[in-house]
Amino acid sequence: MENRPPFDLNERLRFWRQSFSAPSTVREQDLDELEAHVRDGFESLQKQGLADDEALLIATRRLGRPTELEPEYAKRNGIPEWQARAFWMIIGCFVYVAGTNLATVASYLT
């Protein structure tokens, strides 16, 4: 007989949440909502007589794999905040360089 640790849903869901990319397009509140759906599906499947491991596996698969969900949330959530900030910083650098070049040209012309 196999000596397995007891099933811990909270620990398993923590690992499931970590399976999403670190700088993910799926926000924390999105993960909370997805987890609620997984928990509901898990409970429903348990009531149908499935073992805990099977119920969790099916509930998460019905929702979709992280690699499938992340592109959908990227469309919904748009550009992550750090990317938007980086974009505007780069634009600011270009404007600064262009402005100094124009000022140099203007000083030569006068």
C-alpha cells in the first residue's frame, strides 16, 4: 500500500496558481476568480463520487491550462503596467534626444 500524504486542496491550488507565468497577464483578482471556479468544480465532482485528485485534475482541466488562459487574459487585460511604463520611458528618451539634436541644429543655424 502506498504511503501518500493527505490531500490538501489549498496547497494544490497554491501550486496551480504558481503554474502561471511569473510576470503573468493574469492578474491576482483574475486568479482569485479562476480559483473560485476550480473550487466549485472540485466540490461538484467530489459530490459525484470522484476521488480528490481526480476531481481537482478534471476541475482545472475544464477551466483550461495556464498556457491557454494567459493569451486570453492578455487580450482582456491589455498591456501589463510595467510594459506600459517602459514604453513611455523609451518614448521620453527619444523625445529628449530629438529635442537636443534640434536645439543643436538650431544653434548652428543662428
